[in-house]
Amino acid sequence: MVIQSFTFLLHAKVNWHFAGFVFFSTLCSYSFHWYLTTNSAIPSPRIHWLKKYRITHVMLFIIGAAGSAIFFYYLLPYWFWLIVSAVITFLYSAPKIPHPYFRALRKVALGKTIFLAFVWMYVTTILPVIVAGNNWDGGIILFTLSRFFLIYSICILFDYRDRADDKAAGIRSMITYFSEENIRNLFILSLLLFALFTISMLRYGYQPDEIILLLIPGIVVAALFNYARRNFGDMFYYFVLDGLMALSALLMLVFNYF
């Protein structure tokens, strides 16, 4: 997704120091988050594996933190924006920390789905624009909004799956309080906004075939909505749904290569 932002959106050379920073930071934050995730109301082979091999996430966290520090050194001119990304990423997992101060965050996590989508959008879109030194124009803004609402629609499904866990942990979110109908309406609204902002990019010189490739993940997410509400398997969620965030980038890579 980062590479797509550099090449497709900004028409710039990929900053591999930044790409490395994002890779190791993601490894670090995911390991931290999943180390703190020890129980689930939904039967999950992943949770059983986590309990058995918790040391693995400790090692991955250390590797991720070390790699992030190394690449951070090469990105010092952008230290403020990188620190912002680290703070907001930490805040998403902070309510899982077994300390009263952090547990208190569970009571104010009503927008955690929006927050997570913003983190993904910020790291994969806003930061590349800053690092590449590009000026913001209509096309970049529309792509940023398009990516946010695609990611948000996928996050809605993840939150729907995790409703029982969130309620048991006392984590408040819109999805835990919304009715089935309102969740569906929020999901539809998110995808409609995704489609609107994506199609609007045609006004800024983006080609129809590029727009179609950007739209495909949203079409797939829409088609999987009912299935995702009944099937909570780890492979489906962490491979298929998670993978849809990067699908348009992979499609563009394939089409450009051939």
C-alpha cells in the first residue's frame, strides 16, 4: 500500500527507508497488540497458538522495534510525523494493557473502528505524501478519503466479529451498540463514500482502468458482507479481508508488469 502511494498516487520513487520503517513498525505494533490479546469469546486457533507461543511475539516485537529504530534514523527530518504515527498506533492497543490508567481508555473507545482506519490511512497515504514532499491536490485528497472508507468498511466487519470480546472486556464502540440494521447501513454508507471519492478521481486525470482496479476491493468487500457476519474463521479474516486492503496495489503491480 505504501509502494502504491509512492508510484501510483505521487509518481515518485519509492523511499525504501520509509517502506522499511513501516514494515518493522507494523511487525512491532502487531506483536505488541497480539501479545496482549489472551482470550476470545469466539473459538480461535490463533488465540490458542498465541497462548502457547507468547515468546514468539516477544521476539518479533524486539525485532520490529530494532528495525523501526534503524530506519527511523534515516528519516529524522520527518521525526515529528513518524512519532505521531507511533503514538496513535500505540493508543489503539493501549486499552489492552492491564493497568487502571490504560483500562480506563476502554470507556472512551466509541470511535475505535474509525481510529484504526485512520491509523492505516495515515501511515500508508498521508506519511508517503509528507516524506515525498508532494503538495496536496484534489486527486491526493480524494485518494486519501477513498482509502480511509475502504479500510473503514473492512474494520466494521472486524469489529462486528469482535463484539462479544469487546463487550466482555468493557470496550465501548459504535459496533457493540448499533443494531444489525444500523451496522449494515454504516457499512453501506462507508462503501458508497469509498466509491464516490474513487470515481471522482477521474476529474484529476486518473484513467478509467486505474479507477476500476481501485474499486475492485470495495466490490469484493460488499459481496462478502453477509458471509463475514456468519463465518469468523481466522484465515478468512486475516488473509482474505485483511488482504483486500492491499488488493488494488497488487492488481496494479500485476497489470503494470504484464
